[in-house]
Amino acid sequence: MARLGLFWLLVLCSVLYMGGGMADARHSSPTAFIKASCKATRYPALCVHCLSRYASAIRHNERQLAQTALSVSLARARSAAAFVAKMTKVRGIKAREYQGVKDCIENLGDSVDRLSQSLRELGHFGRAVGQDFLWHMSNVQTWVSAALTDDSTCLDGFAGRVLDGNVKATIQRRVNNVAQVTSNALALLNRFASRRRPAMAAEKP
């Protein structure tokens, strides 16, 4: 009987080991970790495309993943703001188009400021736990959400068919891309926060 019990114990251990191996296999590389994480975003293919090149820095770190996604969003927002600023000098631009571009520049500037602030805040987390972590994370989530609103407000300035044309189409393409990567960054931040909460609960005395 003792030998039989030992046999089943070994079988159970083997099954658990294999199960653990299968779970680890899903994140066997930083790239696999990024692909799995990006499933939580609204634009997973874009998420993987943007973040895979930073796999060696991200590794399997949830915070580094969210921080990198924010950095990508900030870089895209800055690039879009600089690009849109040049549109004021397009030959033949209409008065209403010009005003829309000016308003968009202001909104994108606000978006850049909020994303910069979010990235600094996330970098200052350190080993924040409990209410400190929740407070910092709430700030970051609020600012990134506001940056998304700024992107949307920029495009609102080109609503209506009267402004249809190359200026509108070009700006929409660039700003939509910024909004998509920012949406992905927010999703990864939310994922990071949700995964930290159980750990914080376990840390309570």
C-alpha cells in the first residue's frame, strides 16, 4: 500500500510539473509575454508591433511593459504634434481648415503634456505599495485617459463634410494612430494595476 501511495504521489507531482511547464511555455520568451499581454488591449496587433522591438528591455516585467507602452505613446504624440504644426503652412489651406489645425495643435500639446506627466509619475513609483501605489496609479490612469480625450477633441475640429480633403485625412490618420497606441498603453496600465492589487492584499498584516 505504501508503494502504491508513493506511486500516485509521483504521478501527481509529474502532472503538476508538466502543467507548470505548460504555463511557463506560454511566456517562454519576452516576445511571447508581450503577445499574451497585448491580448488585453483594443488593438493587439498594433500593440505587438510597437512593443516587440523592446522585448529585451521588457522581458517579463509588467511595469516595464506599461512604461514602454507609455513611452511609445508619448513619442507618437510628439511626432504627430510636430507634423500637424507643419500643416498650417500647406499651400491653399482654407480658413476653417487652418482653425481646425490650430485647435488640433493645442489639443495634441495637451496630450503630450499629460503623457509626459504620466510617464514621470510611473517612473517615480519605486516600491510604492498600498494606498501610495493606488494614488500614483490613479493619477497616471486619469492623465492617460485625458490624453485620449485630447486626441478625440483634436479630430472633432474636422467634423463635417465641409472639411473633407487631404488636410483632414492626413491629420486623422496620424492622430488616430496616436489614439490607438495610447488606448493600448492605458489597457496595459489597467492590467498592471489589477495584477498588483491581489499582491498588495496579500502583503497586508
